[in-house]
Amino acid sequence: MTVTLYTREGCCLCEEALKAIRQARARAEFRIEIVDIDSDPELRKLYTDEVPVIAIDGKKAFKYRVTADELLRRMRARA
């Protein structure tokens, strides 16, 4: 399973989301992918007002806020 964090530099909510993802990663096995939306014009257009966006295996699961427990619960539901 892969968790993707769509982020941008200087985003404090993105930093909080990454912390929650890492906390979840300490409790479960999955791959973390971090994507800077400002490096891709299409991603910037898609997510500019929504970061952070967290996807599980390519499907959008959260935006703005996430906790480790919520992420793990959603991952179990998709397994």
C-alpha cells in the first residue's frame, strides 16, 4: 500500500499531515510518497487550494487534516 502526500513548501498543515503519516507508518507497513504540487503545473492546478491532500494507493482519502488513527482506519477499510 502507498500513501501519497501532496504538499508544498512552507505549508504548516502539510508538516502536520506528514507527522501523522509517519506516526501511522510506525504502526503499519506502507510506502510513503511525498509530492510537491508546485513541481507540476497540473498538480498545482488540481490541488492548489487543498493541500495537504493524502491519497491511499492513488485515491484521494483526506485533505487538510489527518490523524494516524484515521489514516490507519481508512487503510484497513481499503485492504
